[in-house]
Amino acid sequence: MAEVKQKMMVTQKMQASCPHHARTDISARQHESVIDEPEARGGTDLGLTPTETASAALLGCTNTIANRIAESLNVKFEEFSIDMETDLDRRGVTMTEEVDVPFVEIRMTIHVKTAASEDQMDEIRRQLKMFCPVAKLFRMAGTNVIENWDVSPA
């Protein structure tokens, strides 16, 4: 059976309907998502805010890419979770003044339970910095992205 060759460049398509100034309904492939502001900021609080959505994308990407790297190294994660704190300079979103780096710092604590060696974990950490596109996006925009790994034996 012939191997299927994946495209290396793809175009992602999404649509947004905007029923309210603070709410955006997103459609991508067969999925729907709501991005919304809290009621205190004129929204209906039906979903994450736009800035929370950007941070959430980093969580999802970190999970996916770290696990793919681990798999390529024959490493199994018994448990994997991430805690995140994001320092956001809100002067831009409040239109007080323009901010060059709105996401000042993102701190992630990546909790992993695994039997991986320290060398394997070093390689996972190294490759994660190379291959997570969302982390690269934040870093290239000037955000200090910190990944603290809490590794416990399986």
C-alpha cells in the first residue's frame, strides 16, 4: 500500500458570525465555538474572551506537540496536565494606549508522570521549543514564554 503524503502547506478556513459587539461565533470544519466577553464588559459570557482563547491555543498546542514528540521517542506519559498564568497588558484592549507586547509573560507548569529518562525529557523540552507553532508565535511577538516541567516517576 502506498504511503499517503501529507501536504506541508495548508490553508485553514474559518467563519465568524458576530451577533453582538462582544460575541463571536466561530465555525471551523464541523466545529463551532463561541468567543465572548464577561457580562461586566458588555458580553454574554458564553465562552472564553479573545485573549483567553489565544492563551488556550497555547495550552492545546503544547499538549499535542509534546505528546507527539514523546511518542516519536517511544516515551509514554501516564499523566499530562498544564497550569498556566498569563500576564496581559490591558492598555491596548482598553484602548488606553498602543502596546507592542500585550502578552508580557506566559508561565506554564507542565505536569508529567512518566518513566522517561532525564535525557529523553531534555529532548522533549528542546523539540517542544522548536515545533510548537503557537509558542513560536508568542515568542516571536516578544512574549516571554516559560515552561516549567514538573516530572514525577511513573
